[in-house]
Amino acid sequence: MTLRTISLSSASYVHITSNDKHLSLELVTHIEVHNSLVSGFDVSKEHSCDGSAGITTRLNIFEFRHYRFAYIPALSCYVSVSQWKDPAWTSGIPTSTTGLDGDTAVQRRRLFGECVICIQDKSYLQLLWEEALNPFYIFQAASIAIWCSEEYYYYSGAILLISAASIASTLISTKQASRRIRDMSAYVCPTLVLREGGWHQIESSQLVPGDIIDISLPGFEILPCEAILLEGDCIANESMLTGESVPESKMPLEPNNNILQSIDIAAHTFHLDMSRHILFAGTKLIRARKTESAYGSGITMQRTTAMVLRTGFYTTKGSLVRSILFPHPTRFRFYTDALRFVMVLAGLAIVGFIVNTINLHRLGVSTGEIVKKALDLITIAVPPALPAAMTIGMVFAARRLRKVGIFCISPSRINVASKIAVMCFDKTGTLTEDRLDMTGVHLVSRRSNRFLDMQETAEPLFESLAVTNSGSVIDMIGVPGISAIGAIATCHSLHVVDNALVGDPLEIEMLRFTGWRIDEECVSDGLANSCNLSATPSDNLYRKTVNPPSTAFERMSSVHYSAGISIIKCFEFASELCRASVIAQSPHSRDAEVYVKGAPEVLQGLCLAHTIPPDLDQVIARHAKSGSRVIAIAGKPLAVPQDSSKLLGRSEVECDLIFIGLLLFANKLKPKTADVLRELHSAKIRTIMCTGDNPLTAVCVARECGLIASDMHVFVSRLTPLSASLIDNDKTLSKSNTETVNLHAPLMDVSWIESEDDRIVLNPMSLVPAAANIADDAAAERAREIIQTRKFCIVITGNAFEYLEKNAQQTEAWKRLLMRGTVFARMSPEQKASLVGQLQRLGYIAGFCGDGANDISALRTADVGISLSEAEASVAAPFTSRTADIQCVPTVIREGCCSIVTSFSCFKYMALYSIIQFTTCCMLYSYDINLTNGQFLYIDLFTILPIAVCIDRFVPSERLVPKRPSARLTSKKVLTSLLGNIALVVVFQTVMFLITEAQSWYQKPKPSIPGDADSTRNEGELNTSLYLLSSFQYLFMGVVLSIGPPYRKPALRSYTFVAVVGVLLVFDLWVTLIPVPGLRSLFGLVYISIGWRFVIAGMAAANFVLCCYCERVVFPRLARPLAKIGRFCRLVATGKLSDIASNPNMTASEIASTQNQTTVGLWERLGQRQGRKEYKLIEQAMANEANTFDV
């Protein structure tokens, strides 16, 4: 087939290059569609279309990685089908009440395909064919063919059997993994759909965007598509997607809502304010409640209706499944270096090929034998098992993690975990318990506008209830029409499922504090047909009422709430707003009551100014510093008819509020939190708290768990106008070194106040402590002490973080802020993800550990995301821990360190094995002889294979260490070790070769048939001597390179390894010192004197001792000087020596990191590490400034 370049509109094939540089050639097919369907791609907004723009009836399409792309002539390009949006939705109009007509459904199914995440289940034959095309097995097959041609039948047969077993194991594992993903992904169920005015039951695979479905159909438990709720309400468990164990309540789309207009249908997922209406594919439906439906013709029925938005791989679940099937490649230096080293071995093989070809030709060997022996040399120099040795460490690590309840969907991230430099943690549910204990209520009296005594129980709130002359409720806060107990008991979005409360743990604790209960009852006879089915509040078919306990009536001076409080409308908690609200009403009251709860600083802006007590900030700070989580509550009477109150928008409800008081919660640390953070700190892994809670509360928890030391000074951010800045840089720190600071940076808009003493602040340019008032000598002295001890950190709030990120991201001060920041409070989910991204830009390998849906963005952004979830196969993060504490973090890091060290050890061992064997064969080839069949068989199958497997099965150390394992095969320590050991084994083999030839009893190998060089027998004194020495070298190199501490347990703790080495050592000594005739015949050995046997054993022992000593003592000391010499030679060769001597082009951070130091000579500069991470440079610069700063 011949291909040529042509325009996209006429192409039969499309050549695609993905982001990971994967090349693919996809077939273009054609579908017939109506003109109206093309308008869903909204071509009018981007292009002015002429009269011919909308007449296309034939679309060219192709599929790539389960995404379908359609060619739109008006755009002159292919567009993902996921971008299609019904033109009616842009006007905020869902599908009509009669549903789609049959023809429209057929057209849309042609465009989108079936509504199922279908992963092709390949047959074993297909998998075998794909596996056979693996370069590893192609090379293996070629090697076996070469060995057979040289009559190594036993060895070839053994390798063939092992390869077959390996392929079979791989096929079975691949098949099982494919089935697991397919079973997790594919789901089809009967679905009730509205088509052409009637309801029909079809398979969910036939659904298309725009279909109206009834999700209250019995047996409808898993959502097969992504849909927006239109009528009724429901509760869904989204743990499979988000890792969040708390079920989410879903509310119907409100009339005149603009969500359909603004929704980004092609986005990976939906914004949080939209998610409360969205039913995500793959989530479990816990409960669906019906209402009288306006959809369908004929008799009005009760239904829970939703409109399909996305299907198949275009859903959030489909996108996550695609990320598993086609993971983004991890760019890890080890793999790049390993491939380079393989190329070096291949080059060495080519050199050996040429040299031995010349030598064999000189000896008169036939051309056929020369080709076979030269090709055989290539199979020796580049061992076929080398690629497997690079990844087997990850396989064993993933198995060990699974055994302790940590599941990994991206094994390549295991090695990345070894390089984690900063670990971010969510607070609630991650560092602290999920469950909150409500410890009290601190209310405000309207008469005095002061805080009353704190109430630790709800009883005084009951007892203070009374009724005014006008019939309104009143209590100790003194505001007619609202009450504190009403706010606490009703301001939530809890539901009752199977007689258990479902919802936010904080709201459950609020209700528990009051002792009240929730009753959800149907108010229209015959409308609900089961205990789990009712109607939506919007249609008043069911009512959620919060009722006081019967024992409370005895303590109440009024019966105002005796019939409970009905919740008319609920605005659920929105993370971007930091608040939630309800409209409630008592049957004994004419007016409704509005209650709002949320962050105190947010509610202050919503309350009437005269209702806020003057000491509110001080009271909040006092409670926060004691470790309490502080939630503010406010409310107001609502003199609006009940029917009208249902139509009010959120902005109309959450305004002109009356401040009621504060709710206080205790959030206990999880038992293992402090120990884990202590372990991470001892390993020099930076830890950060990233939470949506109050900054002072977060600081208290951080101190309690050890994230912030008890003697550490904390500076909290505060946004202030430019004119109100607290620091004059020129006056306060006139002697400070500001060469690295951007003096025009807009950081003056943010001030940093010491949490215990507001007389001390941070200079907004250099972020070092200073006196707020330059005339305050005591404050200046204390600031000087803080600088000298370096014991201070920064707490930044979400609004300050967002402001600085937009306005100061390119400044040195912003980078220092990220380096000093320890607690990031009041952070939204998007801000958490942004923080992780900013840390990565500084060069950090960043991890994130969280437990809920609000952490999912950060979990996916991080290099290593760990989700604490009960779901075994949550796709929220690369790692999922079923144990809900952060003990999993050091476990993953330890396994990462063990895995990368294992990969290094096994790679170095396999490389040395190939060099040892290559050297032996090259020396033997000088006489046209080689190792025998039995010798090859014993070396590869009974020595190399068991030792390599045992090295891979080393388990991680029980503790972390500050030094991270190297990820570079080209690092000075690794190269020195590898090249040094290669040199030693080659030298010892060369010495053995030379002294053997010098012996009087040595007989030079000769052809058994005179004149026929091909008839030279392999057996002989030279073969025997070199084989016996090399057999010890293979064994001893496994011991030398079996790196244990600090990343793995000692080799002696690996009993299998010790046993294998012991057995092989005894056997090798037996074959060397006391060879019986049967063994000599098996291995093709000849008789040699007992004295020479001891010479061989002595040389092997000397080789082992010297390698061990050099590996532990000599090579580490030689690494740095050799690296300097190598760098010097490279610089001389490239003419850049003068650059390193003068170093003229230094960044601001590099300049600061070398300030105030003595002049550094050329030899020292050659030893300075190149390409240091930016955060390392900033860290060094700040340390140097602290040493020399003079306030």
C-alpha cells in the first residue's frame, strides 16, 4: 500500500502523534448524519460560516484511543465528538417533554457510538502475537536460533522452555488485568427511556446524549452514563471515582438555571457547583426519590428523571479508564540511562564482533562458523533478560503493597516515590479523624452584642426557647423569629437511608449534639410506592422535618418546636463559597427562618454590621489556637409565603443576616499521624498541610502532630491594601541584601503577622522577620533572634495564595514563600492542585495524600498521589490505601526506594554478568573455542537466574533515611562502581588467561582434524581454568552488588538469598576442588592438578575480597575526583573551561547561594553539582542570608 500526503477533508488515513510521542495511523470512515447534528459543534461562534457551512450530511470520522473525531468542514479540522453540545442546551433548555424522536436517536448513536465503556477482550492468540512482536522475545528467538546452529541444544531447549513459561505467565497476567479493567468499566442494564412521547425499556448501551431516562426503575443501581438530574432527588456513592466514602446527595436542575448554558461538555469533569446536579457514570445509586413528572404524554406518573449528557468513554469514568489504558509515560532518568547503557553494550558487542571476526579468519575458521560465533558474541554482550531486570523490582514492590492494603494502578509511580522531596497532606480525615466532636456553642446576645457564656450541651438552648406576643420563637440570643437550636438542627443536607444518617460527618455531629432526629415522610397518599421512594421538596410531595426528642418537651418553656421544623429548601455546602444555608419553618410560625453556616470570615461579610460583636476576631482566634474547628452560624426571619420562598435564589437568601454565634468542634489526630510525620522529618522530607480549615486551627493541629515544632514562630498572611502595608522596606531593613529581590513585585499587598505577637511581621520582599514599628526596639531584638535561629514558617490562606499566584509568580519572593510555607489554609480544591503544580515547578517531586473528593485534583496533579479510600480500585489516584491513616505514605516511599535500588542492583548484576561472559568468550575465541553446552546451562539457569531473582526479592528497610537513592545510572557513584567492578573482573580473567598459558603442562588448543580449524574442541585447560574462575565471579558479583541498607534490609536477612548463595558456593567449590568424573564430563572439564585448583579458588577469593573492599571503601571515595576529572576533560574538549572558571551566567538564586563565601577554586567548581533543582538553590540562598543577616 502506498500512502501520500493529502488534505484532511479527503484523507483515507490520519497520522497521529500523541503527547507521549506515540505514532499511530488511523483509518477514516464515513457516517451519514443530518445537518442539524453538525450544528452541535457550534461552528458559528468560531467561524463565520457561509451558506454552505451547514449542509454537510457526510462526516469523516476516525477513532484514536477510544475517542472519536469528526471532520467539520467549517472548522477545517477534526474535532473530538466530546465537544458536541445540543444547540438547545446553550439556551438552557433540556430535551423536550416528549423526549427524542427515533430518527434523532439513531443519528446521535451513529455519531457517539454505543453507551458502554467497552474494552476489547483480546484472545490468547492475539495476545501471543503481540507478545511475540516484543523486541525482547524477537531477540530471544534469534539467540536460540544461533545457539542451535552451534549445537547448544540442551541450553537452547532450556531457554526456550523458560521463555515459553514467561510468555504464558505474561499472557495470563495480561488477560486477567484486561478482564479486571473490563469488568470494572463495562456495564449495561435495562433502562427506561423517553422516546417520541412514550416510555420504553431499552438496554443502556442504546442511550445517546439528550435522552430522558427514569433512574427510579427497580434494579437500576449503577449509572451507565453521565446525566443531569431533572426531577426528583437521589443519593449516589462516588467512591469509585473520587475515593470519597461519604455519599453525595444530588438535587434536580432548578427552573431558569443557567448550568446547561455554561456547562463545558468536553471537560474531564464538571465544576463543583454543577456536580450537585450531575449523576456520574459508574457511581452507585443508593436512593432515588420520585416526583410527579412532566415528561411523557398521557397519565402523569411519578418518576426520577435525568437527561443524558455524556456516554461511553466521553464520561468522567471513561476518561479515567483511558488514563489507565494509556498512562502518561513517566519520564524517569533511570530508564533513559539504562537504554543508553544497553547501547554501550551493543557497541561493545560490535567491537568484539569485528575483532573476533578478524582473529577467527586468521585462524582459518570457515565463514559460516565465523558468522555464527560473532553473532553468538552479540547475544552474550547484550543479555536478553536485561529489560526484564529493569522492571521486576516494581512488580515485587506492587505485590508487597497489595498485601498491606495499598493498591497501585500505575506501577511506574513506585520508583518515582523514591524521590519524593515534599509531601502535602489534607487535614480533616487524613491527619485527623473523620469524626468531629462538637464541644460547645458560643452564642452572641443581641441585647449586649457580646458573647454569652459557652454552652457545652444543647439543654440550655432548649430551656431558653419562648414565644413572643406575635407568636414568633425567641431564645437566649434575643432575636424574634430565629433560634440557635433551630440553626444547629436544620442547617444541613443530611438524609436518612435505611434508618441511618448519610452526609457530612460535621453535620451528623451537629444533629447529634441537639439530640433531634430527621423524619422524611410522604405528604400525598399513594404517591410513594416504597419506603425508599418519595418526592422532591420542589413539588412538596415529601417533607423533611427535624423533630426534637420527646424528653426535650419537659425542659422547653414553649411548644413552638413541638411539631418539629420543616426544611423547605436547602443550599448545600459549596467549597468555593465556604458556606451552606437552609430555609426552614415551624408549623406554629407564620414566617420562615433562614439559617446559614460557614467560615466565620465569610459570614462576617453576609451579616449586618451591627450584629457582629466587636471582639469576634479575638474569640475566634482563642478557640482556633486551642485546636477547635470554628464554624459560624447566622440567620434571619423570612417574611415570605412558603411557596414563594421555594423560588428564592441563594443570593437572595444569604444576605442581611443576623450573627448568631460559633459552633466549636474538636478534631482528634489519628493515632499514627505524629509518628509518621516524625519519620518523614527524620528523612528530610518536607511536609505541608493543605486544608480548607481556619488558619489558626490548622496551626494548632500542625503543632499537635509535630508538623510545626513547638518553638517555631508562625507568620500568618493577611491581605491589605498597598497603602496600608505594615513594612517600609527601605527603613526597616536598610542593611538587608536585596540583590535577588524584585523591588517592583506586588507583594506589598500582603502582610505577614506573627500569630503570637503582632509587633513582629515579615518583610514582604525578603520574607525575613522584622519589627512592625521600626521604633520598637524590643520587637526588633526579638525579630533578630528569630532570624538567627531560623525557626519560623509561613501560614498562607487561599485568597492570599491565589492573589500572589496571579500577581507575583515570577518573583524570587514568591519562590521563597513556597519554600517557607508550611500550612496552606482555606484552600479550595483548585488551589490545592495549583499549590502542588507550583512546587513541581521549583523542581520538587511532590506527593499528596488526601481522603475525599475535594482532594482529587491535587491527587492527580501530584507525582505520587495517595488516596485514603475504602474502594479497592479507586481511580482517584495512582495509589489507594484501604487503611485510613497516613502510615501508607512512608510505606510507599520505602517500597519506592527499595524498588529503584533493586532495579539498579539487578541491572548492574546483569550487565556485569554479560561482561564476565563476554570477556571469557573473547579470550576463548582467540583459539576458536568456547564454553561448553553444560557450562552455559549452569551459568545462566543455575547461577544467574536464581541470584537475580533473589536480588529482586529483597524487602525494604524498616525506616527512611535522609539521602534519596540515585535515579541515574550515569551518576558518578554508580558509574564508578560499575566500571570499577568491570575492570577488576576483566583484570583477574586476563591474569588467569596469561598464567594458564605460562604453565608447563598447558597444551594449546588445536584442531582435532589437521587443517580443519572448525574441528577444535572446546574442552581443555584454558577452558577449564577460565570457566571455574568465572563461575565464582558470577556468584561473588551477586553478593557484592546485593545492596542492603539503608534502603533494603541486609542480605543476611534475605534467607532465600543466603541459601542460594550457600548452595552455589558449596557446589562451585566441589566442582573446583574435588571434581568427580561425572561432573567433569557434564561440564566439559579436563583434569588439572590439585595445586592449580587451589590457585583458581585463591584467585576467586582474592577477586571477591578486592571487589567487596573497593565497592564499600575505594569506589565511593574515587567517585567525586573521577567525576571532576571527567568533567574537566569534557570542558577542555568543548572549549568551555573558561565558562566554569568565571561562571558569569548565574541566576539570582545561584548568586545568593554563593554570597559571602570565600573564593571557590576551579577544582571545587568542577565538583559542584550541575543542574541542581531550583528549590535547592533557594534553600541554600536563604541559609546563607540567615547566617550573615544584620538587622
